[in-house]
Amino acid sequence: MIITYHGHAEFAMELSDGTVLITDPYDAHVGYAMKEHQADAVLVSHGHGDHAYTDKIKGEYALVNEPGLWHLTHDASVEAIPSVHDEVGGAKRGKNLIMKIMAEGLTLVHLGDQGDDLTDEQLSKIAHPDVLMIPVGGFYTVDAAMARHIVDRLQPRVVIPMHYKTEVNQDWPIADEKPFLQLMGKENLLPLPLLRITKGDLSQQPAVVLLQHR
């Protein structure tokens, strides 16, 4: 599997058979480059424009935007698990979906705009993933401290931070990735263009991966 980061909360996961999954496609106001993408499945954590702009996804694809178990191919499925976008049960920003992706013997979890600590029920469904994609910027989502707390609870093999301030969104009231990396003891981490990962090489993967947005 090859994982690339487009920016914000948008990732592409390309499986060995060519199947492509895209998470939370952002719209123009986010500030990252707007490019059209082909996908076989699009996973949308919630309906806000910066996570649900499916107009730039071309071709026929499965849209995962409701809770439940979705079988995408013979070797890929997604469980969409309800959660909340804020610390008051969704009263401020609404609901969110945690995406648990199972493909090629790997389990990946994309937390979308998770806004609070995990419940015990959510934890039981997604504990010990191989890859965790977690927001770290705060304000709209959990901040660096809560993200580190969630990582400690989930015990993933690989952590990929997302949804933080970069050069394209300097006016957003969120933090960059540095506070989270400091809490993880990875202050000097260099970004990678992509993550190539298989079940067989998990033990060789770094604990934290910072991906370049493309």
C-alpha cells in the first residue's frame, strides 16, 4: 500500500491491485492545490466543505459517509464509526465519522475531525491499528496534547499527523505540527513524500511519519 498526503485531512491510499481510497477531500478555501483525482472509494468523515468536496473526484466511486460496514473490494472494507466534532457532544460543530480501513492485512484508522477523547466503545473498535491518521492542530479538532493522549490509548504502530497549520493556512486558528511532534519526542522529524507499507514490513516502519502535502 502507498499512502500519500494531499493536505489538511485528505489522503490517498493506493492498494497493490490499483484500488484507490481517498479520505476527506478538501475544497478551495483550505488553500492547498486543487487537483482532480480518480478514486474507487471516497471516505467522508463529515459534511463540511473542507472535508467533503467530492466534485474534484472523477469517475465512479463508492461514497462512504454514513455509519456502518462497507465492503469495497474482496480485500478492502471500511467501518465508519460515529464520533463527535467537538468536546460538547457535537453541539458546536456536529458529528464526525472515524474510518477504520481494513486492506491487505493492514488496519488503518482515519479520525477525521475528531474533537474529543475517544469513548470506551470507540476505543474497543479501533485499538492497536497499524496506521493512525490523527488531527493535531486544535481549535476545530483535538489539540496536540489530546492527540498524544489518544495515541497513548490506541497504541498504533505508525502515527501520521494531519489537520495542522502550514504555509497555505497561516490565518487559521490552529497550531502547526511541531507541538505534537515534540510530545512524541520527534522534534527533528523530516517529512517524507509518501509511505509505502505492507503487513510484512510493519516492524521496520517508524513510529511517527510526517508526510509532505502534495
